[in-house]
Amino acid sequence: MSDVSQINAAVIGTGFIGTVHVQALRRLGVRIAGVLGSSPERGAARAAEIGVGHAYASLDDLLADDAVDVVHVTSPNHAHYPQVKAIISAGKHVVCEKPLAMTSAQSAEMAALAKASGKICAVCYNIRFYPLNQQAQGMVKAGELGDLRFITGHYHQDWLAKATDWNWRLQSEVGGALRSVGDIGTHWVDLTSFIMGHKAKSVFADLSTFLPERQRPTGPVETFSSAEGTTEPVAIDTDDAAAIMIRYENGARGVMTTSQINIGRKNSLQWDIAGSTASAAWDSETPDHLFIGHRDAPNQTLMRDFTLMNETGTRAASLPPGHVEGFADSFFAFFGAVYADVAAGSRGDHSTWATFDDGHYEMKFCDAVLKSAQEARWVNLDEI
């Protein structure tokens, strides 16, 4: 199989992010065999809304379809573990939304199964595929920043800033024990580790729940949409925000914050990496500009322009300079890289998408953060 247009995909989940997957796959030229909703009725209704010709009645129904080569998992977090295990057992490639699992024990098993399967198993850390993040990774790898010393940044949003805001991620039994850290924080952890080429060694964390009670609608609410109708009060046991100090394996230090209650911040993932010879910084709300800092020369701002970028950054860029590549484009670039490897039959030498091993690392990070917050001490990831 060498042509992505001959590959058939199915998508589990028909909400906001599942629809993003379908749209990016269509743009790539991948065939959409069907979608699986939270119920047969919802699946059929959503399939009709987004123009997909078939809705599966169940996961067994989907896995029995021999035409399906790749399955995208965009269901709530608690479903990832059983669904991915079934997909791998059925001999299909899988692209799983983040976080990979609910715990590092689950993700360890999933990573082992992925490795043994010989299939392409990717975790959807799409933010790696903003071209200037690929550019930054290439710069670090080439030694342009020198020895990495200090890493700071945040991932801030405001979509859960009100007591009347609701989403399934607020429920720990569905989304996991960590929310702002597990949902958006793992994006920051994955991205900075990818760019640096170094992972966290230990963490010290402080978690905050500023809204201990919220109003849950009695009906369904799609991600990033407003709830309507009657509500009921519900106690909240997941983090609205977090502050985390990090020690890296190379001796670097880091500080990150996460928040889903920062008014006015819609989707701001910001990182700043200071090296011994230069620094670099990026913010997802202005994704086409990369700050490059110097001590003995003028600072620079690199606009996304593949005539000026390195080879790694250029591979992820698809639009001409000045035509902003944003959220949806990052999925297009990410899936393009994954499906090229599906077509080739194995991960390529230059592939930069997140593996299940990466997803397991992010779950170990989350478990270490939770343990640190509970015990008020530095926790080594090796303890997990």
C-alpha cells in the first residue's frame, strides 16, 4: 500500500474533535469508511450532519469491517484503554486522542501491545505539527540554542471559567483524576519534550480547584459549546489550574502552568526555551511567528516561510508564507505524516509524530504530578 487515497479510516467519536479528524482526513484524501457514535442513534444523526455515508452500530461492528485499515479514537478518555486494546487485537492501525489512557498502568500495557503489534500506533499530539514547532525541534537538534537551561510556559484557556460551564472532562471517572494537566497540560509536556529532546525527570506540583461546585446540564453538551436547559449542582474533584516545577534529565529546569479558567485566553499554549547561546519562544494563538532571542545580536521573529525554514519545519508546512496555518492545518500535517507511514508499512526515519511510548511518558508525568500534589514533595517519574 503506497497511496493514502487507498487507505480506509473509521472514526470513533462524533463530537467536536471527531469532526476535526474527519475533516482533516478528507483533505488528505483518506477514505472515511464510517463513524461510531456514543449510541447508534447519535452516530447515525452525526454521520448525516457531517456527510459520512455510514455509521457503525457498535465497536464490534466497526472492527468486523475488513475494509477499515486505521481507526481514530476520539471518545472520552475512559474509553481509550478498552477501545485501543480491541483495535490492536483486530490488527488495525490506530490514532488515539490524548491523553492515551486514564493511568500510567493502562498506558504501559497499551504501549507494549502497540510495540508487539507492528502496527502504526500514534497519539494525537497535533501541536507538534505547527510548522514552527517542527522548526524549533530542528534548531535544537542542530545545536543552535546551545545547552538547554530553562523552560517556561503555559497552556491557558477560559472555556470552563464559569460555574455554569460543563463538559464530560469535569467528571474524574470519565476524564481522569487530572483535568487541566491531563487534558491540555500533556500537550505542553509532549511538545516541549519533543522540541528539547529531553524528558522530565521529576516534578513538584500544586493543583487548584477554584470552582468546587458546578451546574451540570441534564442534557448532553458538546465540547466548547454552551449548555442549555435545566441543571443540577455537582461537586468537582478535578483541577481547574495547576503550577508545576520540572527537573529534566539533562539538568535543565522548567516551570509550567495550566488553566481552563483564565478569562480571555482561548487556546494559548506558550513555551519559552532558554539555551546557553540563544532562546526561542512560541504561542499557539500566534502560530506563524517564532521568537528567536540573542545576547550579542538583534532578536529575531521568524515568520512561517518555508523558503527560510530548516528541513524539519519545511516538511510540516503546506501553505505559502503569509497564509496562516492554524489548528486544523496541524491535524492535516500530523495525519499526513502518520498515513505516509501507514502506507509504507512502518515508521519512517524522519517521522516526528508521538508514539504510544510518548503517550505512556505523558501518563507517567500525570501520575507523578498527582502524587506530588497529594504528598507535597518532589516526585521522580521513575517512582511511577
